[in-house]
Amino acid sequence: MGPIILFLILMAGFCTLVFFKWPPEYYKEKKVISVYNWSVMGLSAMVCGAWIFKTYALYNTDPRWKLIASGGALGLLCVILLVAFLARNFWIFRAPRQGGFF
């Protein structure tokens, strides 16, 4: 289980780097993008925290509950950040010629 957790830590770091490193450059209001980015990070923290709490509530007698909780939280973080990255760059803050919401 250790190599899987290490892989998930690296993937979560990579997803976080991609999420913050490549915002849409054509959008002029950087504050709106920053609010979106930190809102997604807050949402992911709440979802991962809920996952950890649920795992503790269900598997607290199992000695491996910490591995299950951390693996699930890291996996959820990767999925949330990648979906939010794709939504941000290709749907919400589209290039002006494609028509966007803001």
C-alpha cells in the first residue's frame, strides 16, 4: 500500500501544479480566476475531509483505516482538480471568440 500512497501523493502534487500553473491567459480579470481557484481548493478540502471522516467512522477498528482514508482523499483531490481545471479552461473561462460566461 505504501507505493500506491506515494504515487497518489506525486499525482496530487502534479495535479495541483497543473491547476495553478496554467490558468487561462487570455482572461484579463485575474482576481476572478484566483477566486475560482481557491474556491475549488476549499471545495476539495471539504470533500476530502468528509471522506476522511467517513472512513474513520466506518473503518476505525481496522488498523489500515489511515491508509484507506489518505489514499481515497488523494485520489479525490486528483479527480476534483482535473475536472475543475478542464471546466475552468474549456468551459467557464473560454476564449472570447468561443463565447464564455464571464
